[in-house]
Amino acid sequence: MHRILMISDNPDRSRGLARDLGDEMACEIHDLYDDAPARPADALLADVEDHSAEALDRLRRILAVARRGAPFVVLLRRDTSRARLFGLALGASKTLCAPFDPARVRDAAGLSRPEALDPCSLRSSEEARQFFSTVFVPDGPVTTRVVDTGTDFIAQAVRDTGIRDWVRAVRRFDDATHQHCLLVTGLAAAFARSLGLGERECHRLTKAALLHDVGKIHVPSAILNKPGRLDAAEMAIVRQHPDKGYRMLAGQGFEPEMLAVVRSHHEMLDGSGYPDRLKQDEIPDLVRLVTVCDIYAALIEERPYKPPLPGKEAMAILDGMTGRLDPAVVAAFRPIATAFTPHFPYDA
């Protein structure tokens, strides 16, 4: 369920709207003059009639903690120039004038009820999840033949459903690793098509994405699915997965390009990545392609400690990683990100 944080200078006045919004999502009221910390939410509303400098400062402090990229809507109970300037000063995503119909408020906050997923998308994503959960298991044999079969299945599913519906379907999964790997694989399949690659090259990129995090099967599930940020010790364990995955597949008949992706998908052009701190030409092209898909997937994923970023914002972060990511690969990935840009992430 989506969660809205409504910041109000008169909680009694705001309760009616919060109750109406709460029919389909949780709406929590935070008193503007309560110094208790506010929790991050999927969307934030300001129902504030006090437009003083103190109110502005208090709202800015709350937003600095609770917004984290989420949409922020200022509700104007009186449509005055001062009220609109107040919203502008706060960097509101949108201002909305009274009367406040719940459907209009949800739409302004980007939380309109998403369209239903078609049965094909649901079935394909579930079958892919079952494949992943049965093949990629500790001490289980991972063969090239089985991986090729899974690769072809996911590539066909993305062609049939489209990348937007694939992402929407995969986001239903609670297991963070399954969700992430299937997101990356779907993005890679769509990326390959967007690049105009032939069947063999499309298969190669999609297969590399499917295998990229195989080493995480050796990371405790309590760490992978932790409902919060990892501490330094936990992060150190997670960072072992590229080497573990490489050692797991080496000598099992996988192509050197696949092994390179498994080992090096966290390497950066400036040498700041891991595990080998590779630089520039030391990082193969196939690795660069999967790395961009991997980072973008992580940005648009929902986690207990962060909302998913809209496609436009996620793409802006990739653009800002100049010197670390291949700019040509990032530019080529833009058509994939464009598939999500017009939609708030819960609709993607």
C-alpha cells in the first residue's frame, strides 16, 4: 500500500481529506509544529495556511528528511499569489487548489490507481521467478543449457509484454534479489532490441544480465532482504558476490564474456569499482552494457528504505555518472528510460 505524508498546520482540519485518501492508501498526518522526525513517504502533501517564514523553514526541514525524491504537492485552500509563491519556494512538484477531491489529489501526487496488469505479463513474470528460484540455488548445478533456456524465455516475454509491463509485473515480488535480477534481465533484453542487435547478440546481452548476480546465492538471505540499509560489515559480505559468482561458473562451460560480466559488473571506468578496480579499456563492452542496466534497475526499484525513482530521475543520475560509466552506453540506454518517463514509478 502506498503511504502519503500530509504535513499540516491544523491536523483537525486535514483529517477529513486524510480519511478519504486512506480508503486506498495510508495517509499519515504530521503536525507542522511537532518537532518529532517525519518518516519518508511515497508522496508528500502540504496542507498549510500559515505562509510565514517560520512555516516555510519548518516545511523545508521536514522535506529534507522525508521527501527523498518523492512527489510533493502543496494544497492551496485559498488561491492567492502568496500561497503560490509559498509552493514555488518549497520546490513543489505541483500545487492544487480547493476543493480537494481525493482522486485529484492522488493524481497530482502521481498515485492514481495503476491499470491492471494483463494475465500474460503476470504469468510470464511468475514463470521467470520460478525459473530463477529453482536454478540459482546454493550448491545447485548451473549449466549453460539451462541458462540459455531461461534467457530465451525472458527475452520472448519482454517482446510479448513490453518492458514497461514487465517491470510492473516483476515489482510485485517481495524477494529483492529475484526482483532485481529479473528487472536487469528484462531491461537488458529491451536494450539489446533498442540497439538493433541481431538474435545472437541479443541473446548474449540478455544471458549476461541473467547471470550477473549469480554470486548472490552465496550471500545470506537475511542480508539480501534486509528491510533497511546495510551496515559496513553486511556491505562487505555483499561485495564478495562478483568473485563468488565468477568462481562458481568458471570451468562450467560458460563463455569468457559471461564470466567477465559476472565478475566485473560493479567496475567503474575511473577505477572506483570492485572487485579488481579495473579502469577504462580493462572493462569490456558487454560489461559496460550490463552495468548501466544494473544501476538503472536499482534506482527504479522500491525498497523499505527508499521509494523507486521515476525513470526521468534515474536517467539523470546515469547522466551524472560521467567518468564512471561509458557515456555512449548511457546515451544509447535513453530510449529504454523513456518508456518510464511519462509515468510515476508505481505505474511503470
